[in-house]
Amino acid sequence: MTQATLTQPTNPPTEQAAQAPSMTHKARAQLRWPIHLVLMFAALLVMLPAYFTVITSIKSEADYSANKIGLPAQIVLSNFDTAMRGGRFLIWFGNSLVLTTGAVVLSSVVAILAAFAFAWMRFPGRNALLIMITLLMVIPPVVIIVPIFLMLSQIDLISTYPGTILIYAGLVAPFAVYMLTNFFRTIPKELFEAGLIDGASLLDLLLRVLLPLSSPAILTMVIVNALYVWNDLLVALVLLPKDNLRTVMVGITVFGSRYNSDVPVAMAGMMLASVPMIVLYLLGQRYFIRGLVAGAIKE
Amino acid sequence: MLKTRWFTPWLFIAPLLLLLIFVFAYPLVSIFDYSQRRIRVNEGPYIGTTNYQQVLSDDVFGQAVAHNVYLLVAAVPLLVFVSLFVAILLYEQVRAWKLYRTILFLPYVLALPIIGVVMSNLFQLNGAINTVLNAFGLSFLTRDWLGRSENALFTILLVIVWRESGFGIVLFLARLLSLNEELEDAAKVDGARWWQRRWYVTLPQMRSIIEFYVVVSMITMLAWVFAYVYSMTRGGPGNATIVLELYMWNFAFRNALPGIASAVAVLLLATTFVLMIPVFILRLREQRAWERGDNRS
């Protein structure tokens, strides 16, 4: 499941909730080594496929068939050339980048506006509406993909960026609204009142007061939603059937089966495809963790 | 609360509502409608419950349901056990625990299609997994992991647990780190052993997050395993790893029968909501307790 979240009217996830290190809580000395052993074993299990991917991607095919798991006899970089042939990865990256950027920007704008109203304005049906929107988070996209496909075909938006961006933006919007509404509610009222006395308009308040204060929450939301769109297979597979519009995920799925007899090339392709997300994860780890557990954590 | 004119909030919400109606409301209404029609292209005559009858009497549908149920029954307890166990060990905050956490969460960040392609190579008959098993003298464990019907679904289960436990670990750890240390210290003073404190002090406080994770994982196993299956086996060999999502997919996009696919969608949606009910009752109860101000007791 993606950003697995259910409704929970509580505070936004704080840095504290995600990773407050507690200094008082330490394992007794005789427990430490067994714990290290188990954790190392788990880490090993997690890293094995990564090791296999890296090692295989720099082997020749002959080397691979003789030696599945050892280090390469000779480092071969031509697999990357083969994988990149015709610039296909660049095209896929380009497509994924356009879709991810478009969907994240559109959903963020729409969600920020709505969350502002949900958090700070009074209107009939507000809570019911918010609950309904958060409920949408558990609807599996596969359930609605058939009518979406038919609908986009009818209005000639199938196999287009705008149509697909709209759908992705809609799929990630409920999470964005949910997260931002909770965050906006924690912002002290005094900051608003000061602004109001100065005669600022609502839009001024939103842009000048609320947004600057919310940048960590917005960054978290952007990362989670970008991850969702970038990693999605189903929607891209259905809505972008044309070869030249393939995303990275659709591309590598096809690529993986085409090169399933040339494993080193397939693994070189997988390395190329996974680098952006791994780099982003290592740089913004706390935002990933905070975002993906958002909504599930109760203070 | 800000004072606004009555229509102002609606101006702020309107773009969101339009988007959600387009992406969710219209399609959700449509699947109910389509599921009762014999659809060709995008319209067709009303045929009542014929699509449902056809789906329910299809053997392949039965297989798909059985496979989802197998994943649910096997994976959910495994996921809870593994994630909870690892999270509790991480909670001890041994040296480099943050590094362990970074590594253990990594699979959850990686895209499923990438994992699928890598894993299907690892699990080939002459692939790395069997090579490693042979090297360690465990050749009795080697098998054709994905190529034979009797193994394929189990292999997919392994990959699912491998990846999804990353989420559970981080989720449980975040909850553990927010726990009240006083109870733990009091138990320590009373001379409770490590495992006693975990069992009698820590676990009871984890109840609601575990329940949450169980429900999320159940829904995942029913309705979010498409990418695993599609990128590893496409449902094969034969129908050995077909799941509900793939069954729907086949009817919608290979057999061009959206009516049948919509009937499956309705059944899937209904099941998802039934699974959600206990969570909402629970949440509602917690919310009321919180409002009464006795949530700390």
C-alpha cells in the first residue's frame, strides 16, 4: 500500500514522533551483541538484492553464467551502454519527471488552498467533507482505473500528459489535504490575528504567514506524493500505452522481460532506474520516514 | 477561526472538489453502473446481475480470491511479527541503530517494478538464491522458485514480506519512541526482566498501532499487490499467481470486457470498506475517550 494512512484527527507527525532519540533508554550490555547479530542479519537480507544488482551489472554475460554471486572477474561497463541504447532511459526519465512534477505541483496547489479552508474557516459540512476525503485514501486505484480509462478515452486525454497528470494529482490529493489540514491547525492563532489587524487579505495570510511556517510539512507531502507518482506502475500502464510516453516504471518492466536472458544488462538498467530514488532517500530520509508514517502515529 | 463570508471557504475548496469528482466520484459511480451492463467500448445494455453471476461462477475468479486470501493469511501475521520484533530491537538503540533503520526502510522506498525485476532474476532456477543455498550446503531448499506452479505464490509472498516489513518496522519504531518512559522505568524499578517489560509494558501500549497496521496490511494483500505480480510472473505459470487485481486487469484490458472488470471492482471495494469498519469504530471510540480527557489513564 502506498502512503498507508487512515483518518485520525490528531496532531501532524512531528520530528519528535518520527525519531526522538531517547537518552535514558539503553539496552543492558549483555543484550547488545545478540541484538546486533539479529539486526545485521536483517540488514544483510535487505542488502543482498542490492549487492546482486550492483555486482551483476558490471559482469560480462559469460562471467555471470559461470559465477552468479561472486565478484566480477573483470569490471565491464558496456552493460550500461547497452541498457541506455537509443537514449531510452533518458526518455523514460523525462516522461516520469514531467508527470511527477505536474501531478505534485497541481495537487499541492489544490490541497494547500483546501487545507487552509478546512483548518481555519467555518462552513456547514466541513468535518463530514474532510472525513469523506480522507476515506478516499484507502480506495485502491485498480478499482477505479477502468472508468478512468474509458472517461479519458472519450475526452481524448488518453495517452497525454495533461490527462495522466490530472489523474495522479487526484489520487494523491486526499493525502495532501489530510496532512496539511492537520499541520495548519497547529499553527498558533496569534500569528493570524496579527496579520488580520494589519488588514491583510486571506490570500496574503496564506502566502505570507502560513506557507513559510509550513515548509517542513509541505516538503514531506511533496516527497511522499512524488514517490507515489514516480513509483506507480498501474496508472501509467493503463493511461500511457504509447511507447514514447512510457514512464521509468513501465519502461523497466518491459525492459526486464526483454533482457531476462541477459541478466547483466537488465541489472544495469535497474541500477539506472533506482539511483534517483536512492539518492533522494539518503538526502531527505527524515522526510520520507515522517511522511510515510504520517497519519498512523498517535501522540 | 477566521471570519469569512459564507461562500469564501467554498472558493478555496472548489478546485479540490472538482478534481476529486473527476478522479474519484465519477469513476466510483461508474463502476456500479458498468457492472450491470454488457459494455462494449463505453456503453451497453443493462443486464442486471449477469456480470456478477458470471464472475462468481468463474473458476479463475475463485483461484484469484484464494490467492489473495493465502497472501492475507500468511503475510499479515508474518509482517506483524517480523516488524514488531525488529522494531523492538531497534528501540534498544544499540550503536548505529539509525544506520540499521536507514537500511531496513530502503526496500519500502524502492519502486516495486525494480524489486520485481531484480527478484525474478534472483529466484531463477539457476539464479543467485539457489547458488547461495547450494554453497551453504542447503541444496534441499533449492527449487524452481517462480517457474513451477506450486512454488510461485510462496515466492511472491517472500518478496512481499521482504519489502512491506520496512514500513511496519519504521511505523512501530516511531510509536515506540513516542512511548511514555515512566512506565518502563517503574517496571525496571520493580525488577521486571527485559522480556517481561516488553510483553507486559510495551506491547499493550502498542495495541492501536498494531491494529492499524494489521488492517492496512490486510487491505494491501487484497488490493495492492498488482505491481508485485505483474512485474514478477504476470499471474503465471498458468494461473498459479493470479490475484484479483490482475483478474480485473485481464478482463478490462486484454479481453475488453469492462463490465466484468467493474463487477470485480465493486466486490473489491466492498471488501475494502468492510475491513475498514472496525478501524473506524476503534478510532471513534478513541476520539470520544480523548474528548473526555481520559486517554492518558
